[in-house]
Amino acid sequence: MLVEIAKNNPKFTKFNKEAFIIPDAILAEFYGIVLREWDEQTAEYWFRKMGTFAQQTTKELLKEAVKFRHENKAKNLSFFDAVGYVYAVKNGHKFLTGDKDFEGLPNVEFVKK
């Protein structure tokens, strides 16, 4: 979702105007993606912009994300997506994603890229 916002994907721009929560592990992954695909200046910009929405994750949550990923290994979910999903479920939020492997799961708002 964050990368799609950074790319100005019209399907995701409406979410740029809403308050949302980003687990800090996801923010770190996002920083790395922007750094790889653009440059450090752009990565710093987005890190600051999205950092206001970041929330800490606990070690227990990270462990639960690993278990969730293991239980769903047939879907080949990324660790970071598993963290985001488990965080959302545990905190009563929707998990916004364009990853088709999450489509149909509880607490998911799926937006096709």
C-alpha cells in the first residue's frame, strides 16, 4: 500500500488523505524499498511523512507474525505483510493490501493494484 501511495497510484491516493497505522517494521521495509527504487532523499521524505503513522510492534507480535506466515506457507506471504496483517487483526483494524494472497481473509481491505 505505501509503495502504491508513493507511486501516486490513483487506486490508493484516497488513503493518503486518511489517518492510518503503520507497524514500525513495515515503515522500515518501506524505507528500504524507496531507497532501492528511487534514492535516499526520496526515502527520507517518505520515512518522515509516513513516520507520523508508525506504531511500535512487540516481540510477541513479531513471533505471531512468523507463526501466521508458517501456517499460511502455501501462500508465500512476506514476513512484513504478515506483521502488518497480524498487527491489524490484533488491534481491530483493517489490513489494506493489494496482495492477492490476502484477498478474502478476515480484516482485509483488498485493493487491486
